[in-house]
Amino acid sequence: MLNPFSPAAPGCFLPCPPTPASPDASEPPSPDELACSLTVPGEPYSAQIARGTVRSALHAHRLDPVAPAAVQVAGELVAASWYVNPGRSLYLSLRHREGALRIAVYDGHAPHAHPRLAAHCEARRRAALRVMSAVVRDCGGSWGFGESREPGGGTRTWVSLPVAGAVGYLAS
């Protein structure tokens, strides 16, 4: 009987080449390599999961000084998304690009076609994000929300938090 993993066997499977060693495995990744995303349940406790994940990802990429602002923003984004669309999964994305943290949450709450319902829903979302809005403003950042381009639709709420401004957050 032929071993299907033997190079002499017809239609054989060859082993994968070894993974090349990284230049310096002891060196932590740079901030520019930060790209982290996860899906959390649409439940109240998910804000805690988001805060812990963001804190850990920032630490791993040597961005600890921005953690107080970024952790607050991520927790508020997830909590507000749960509030407007309870019970459905939420997708959190964290990236570092061009000197800013980009945090986004996607939820399944589709925009309303009726103008009054859309205005009411927007006011409700903005009210749920009052604290986050103040943090973003204090850091010199920007935020907004709109229709998600992801499959399945929904709403994307995003924040751009300049690292230089976030480092000074909570400084006395």
C-alpha cells in the first residue's frame, strides 16, 4: 500500500515549507502593524470584552499611552451599538494608520427609509454616544456613522482618534 504523503506516490501531498523565522521575534510589533478585529455578542457585557481587547492590542503594539482614550471610545461604541440593536452580533475593528487610531463598530441595524424614523434613530444613537463624543473632541478626533458597506448591511460607527491628542487624554 502506498503512503499518500510519500513523494513517490502519484498525486502525493508534499509537506508545507517551513515558516521563515522573523528577523527578531523578541521585538514587539510596531504601532503601524496594529490591525485587530473581533465579533462580540450583542449583549451588555460585550463592552467589557471590547475594552479588554483594545487595551491588550494597544499594549502589544506599544501604544499604552493612548489606552485610556481608546478603551473608553471602544467601550462606548460597543455599548451604544448594543443599545440600538440588542441581541445581534457586533463587529469591532481597531487599526493604527497615519498617526491615528481608527476604531469602528458594525451593527445590523439598517437605516430607516422613512425620514422621521431615520431622524429619531439618529438622535437616539447620538444621545447614546454623548460621552464618547466628548472624549473624541477632547483628543482632537472625529467620528460619525452611516450605512455599512459590509454584506448584510447595517450601520458602521467610526472614530478617528489622533495618537498625539489621545496621549494627552486625562493628563492633569
